[in-house]
Amino acid sequence: MKIKSTPPDELSYDDAILELQTILTSLQDETLSIDHLTESIKRASELLESCNNRLRSTEEEVNK
């Protein structure tokens, strides 16, 4: 699995979630090589942080 190079903040929320699902599926199917495991986990962490920031921001906007 090739890790995408698009910065997480430049992806739409839906695209970030889709990429997270792809990474999760690869982890569950054990299709990732050890060489790509660290990269995938780091990318997933970046995507999760970006999604959480967007959710927090949306929540703050709604609660104004």
C-alpha cells in the first residue's frame, strides 16, 4: 500500500475518512509489510488529528 502524500488538512473530511478506512482494512487484513506499517500508522495518526480538529471546529461553530 502506497502512502498518499497529500497533507491531511488539504483533504476533504470524507476523503480523510476514506483513507483511514483503507489503512484500517490493510491492518486488519495484515496486507501491510513491516516496512510500510510505521508509515501507515503515522499517516493514520495525522488523518485522525485532522478529522478531530475539523469536528471540534464544526462543534464550536454550531455552539456559537
